[in-house]
Amino acid sequence: MDFSLWPAASRTWQGVLEGAEYAERTGWHGVWIADHFMQNGDDLSVPVNEVLALIAGVVARTQRVRVGSMVLGNTYRHPAVVANAAATIDQMANGRFVLGIGAGWQVNEHEAYGIELPPIGPRLKRFEEACQVIKGLLTRERTTFDGKYYQLTDAPCEPKPANLPILIGAAGEKVALGIVAKYADEWNHWGRPELAAQKGEVFAKHCERVGRDPLTVRRSAQTFLEVVVTGDTEAIERKERLESRGAHVIMGSAQEVLDVVAQYPAAGIDELLVPDAFLGDGNRRFEALERLREEVLAKI
């Protein structure tokens, strides 16, 4: 199983870059950055940087790690614009870019900017059209598409990427995983190993319906991961706070974290993402990441 770092877009550009350079230097597989414009809550004073600008900067300053979006919201990014931006970033990354896309969900950013957030049914139908538009633009010389939500006429997207994988972030078992089965090269969702195994069983049924081998889709997942040092009351309080919000959390001693993380491969997960949003700043962040890397990830 591969391990990748998820630097928070709320960090400064320098903070994001330091995280990416640390990942490159210490052998992490990839760097993923979320696509949001504000925090998901009442406190909007925390700055949040735009994802594609951050990714362009990261790929220009790294050589080895894969870099991906986790994930671009379709409701506020027209798929033709996404395809053209992705093709350009792929050039900058020399094939290391992964285009992560999703249907969109965060209510407050839609309300603040006056962007429509349709009910989940129409939103997923719009997203499925967007998947077709993006794949067409990235692979065909010209794309014509006449859908309910998007219409393209003999549309170009040049230059074409050499081999740009499309990741879909989705968890909905009735419809969303069916879209993943049809269009995704990679699939991502939140959750501990037991949830990943459950989602995998549902996904396999969607793949069977469309005639696809589920093993051809690379799978990734993430939780809030941290090895807690004995006596670190701040970390214990953070775990309780996260769990009270319903967050997916794996925190405890090195052995406790290892016992859970080691279950991911059997649950079908190929890559585990480690968000750093709650690991603190400066040396504290990197000390926590190194503890996790040396005491857990290196043993799997």
C-alpha cells in the first residue's frame, strides 16, 4: 500500500510547499490538495487557498511525487474549463498529475458565492455528464456533446495529456459508485478499513452491472491519522473533538494505529492519504508525520 500526504489548503503557500517538499524528500507516494474556498463551518476567517493554483506550484517545485486534486467540485467548475486546466498542469507535472473530481457538496461556499447547489439527484446527473465531457476532451481530437446540462460543439482541448488518470471522490452507494464504475481510473472515499470493505462490496456489484473488473480501479482512502505520545493531552482532546463531529479517526499508540492501518490492503485500499490539518504547525507537524511514518507506515 502507498502512503500520501494531504497538506491543508488553509496553510500558507509556504506551508503547503514545505509539506510537499517533505513528502518528496522522505519517500511518500503523493501529495493531495482539497478543493474548497472556505472552511466548512461558521468561522470563515481562516484563509483557504485555491487548489489548482497550489497544485501548479507544487508540481513545478517537485520531481517525483504524484500530485492530485481531492476533489474538484463540479458545481463551480465547468468540465471544459477543468479539462483544459488539467491538460496544462499535466504538462507541468510530466505525467504526475491525477485529476480528482466530484459532484460538489459544501453548502456554505455555494451560499456565500451565490452558486447553485442542486438536490443530490440532479447534481449527480450533472456530474455524470461532466465526466463524459472531461473524458472526451482529454482523449478525442474534438468533442461534441448534447446533454441536459452541458453542450459542446466540435470542442478542442490541446495539447492532450499523455496519460492523465481521473479519480472520482464518491461514497454514495446507490448512484455515485455507479458513476465511479463507469468513468473512474481511481476512486477515493473517507473511512476506516471496515467501511472501505463494505464500500468495496457495493462497488463490485456496480462494476458487474457495467462489465468492469473492480480491480482495474485504483482505490484510496483517508482518515485523520496520528500516533499519540503518552501524556499528550492536546492530542487526546483533538481526537475526542474530531470524533464528536463524526470524523473518521485513527489515533492512539503506534501499535494501536498500526493494527488498524494494516487492515486497509485486505479491504481493497491501494493508497492511504494522511491529512495534516490537525497536526499543528512548524516542527510539531513534521514531528507527528515522522512519528507516523517511522512507527506505522514503514511497517506495512
